[in-house]
Amino acid sequence: MANWSDPRSGAAPFTGTASPTRTATYDAGLRSYMLSVYNYMASGVLLTGIIAMAFAASSFFATLFNPVTGKPSLLGWIVTLAPLGIVFAMSFGQQRMATGTLKALYWAYAVLMGLSLSTIFVAYTGTSIAGAFFATAAGFAGLSLWGYTTERDLSPMGTFLLVGLIGLLVASLLAIWLPGLNPVISIVGVLIFAGLTAYDTQRIKGMYDYVAGTDQVGRTVVMSALNLYLDFINMFLFVLRLFGSSRN
């Protein structure tokens, strides 16, 4: 998701792209930059998954969530909503924060998301969770690869996807009273975050021209990883809601 400020407004383009033919140094730098983004993103998803599985199986689960229904206690609500506060803090404070601070917040976010997502092990079977995860991983990999390699400009998708996200949020609120909307919301959610995966990947790749050789590289890597993490987790949850087998 593109929910963080664009460093292009205050940074000069990387001079390595000035000529039509990209240099080997530029290509190596871009590969290193993108590899760092994917490493942080994948490590965050892995950490979230480990925390979710471990916490769901622990005796501490009942301190935050009802062991039968998965509904949160007061402390559980705090844990569930805390990641949203971290995302806002990182998005609006990234220019004032040191790279180390952003990294610490990113890992804290991944841990808190793991605690929050532990409830899926109460609602869904382990087989369906694994199936949804691997299906999402395959789809994410393909979409991100396409976003990275395509010559088509995906920036016009940004406004459309943002409007779609707003509509998805409104529909999710309506689904509280109209539960029949849930399958449609899940399908639309998968499509929106699939589009965001490709769009964000291309956008992140384009950022390299503007942050390479500056002190913004570290911040951009962390925030880019957060965007792809959000795309992956949201797509996974919608796939799980659409195809997952309930324990009840």
C-alpha cells in the first residue's frame, strides 16, 4: 500500500540513470536495494507467522482473546489496534525518525500483528491457513515480479486502487449489518491488494532513482518493506476468508 510520503519531492535523481544505458553499478545497486526490501518484508511476514502460531498454542492466549470465539478482551483490543498506531507513526514521522527507530517500529509491528493474527488459528483449520498462505505467497511473487519487470506505467492504477480501498472499508462496515456482503468483499479485497502488490513494487523500484546515494535509502527500504508486508498480509486474510475452512 502506498501510504507513506514520497521522497522524490525532496531528493535529486540518482545520476546513474542519466544515460540511456544503465551502468553495471546502477544495476547492482538496484538489485541490492530491492533485495533488502524483500528481505525485510519476508522476515516480517515470517516473524508474524511464528508469533501467531506460538501465541495461539500458548496459555497466554486467553489473556488477550477468548479461547473459543477468538473475541478480544480489553487488553486484546489494545494489542489489535496498536499496529494501526505504529503504521501512522511510521508514515507521518519517517522523515524525523532515524533509520534504526523505523526498523525497531517495523519489528514491533510484525510482533503485534502476530499476536493479533493468532485468532485465525481459532477460527480456521491449520490446513486451510497453510493453503491460503502458500496460495498468497505464489500470487504475491508473480504479481511483484510482473510489477518489477513490466514496461507499462502502473501509476494510473494508484488513484483507482485508493478509491477501491475506501469503498472496501465502507463495505466492510456495512457487512456488520449485511453479512451477505462478506464473500463479495473478500473477492474485491483480493483483487485490490493484488493490484497494489504490482503497483507498489513498481513504485518502490522507481524510488531507487531518487534515494540512491542519499541518507534516505535506509528509511525507504523499511517503509517499502512495510508497504509490501501490508499488501501480503491483507491479501492473505482475504484469501483465507474466501476459501478457509472454519473450525465451527
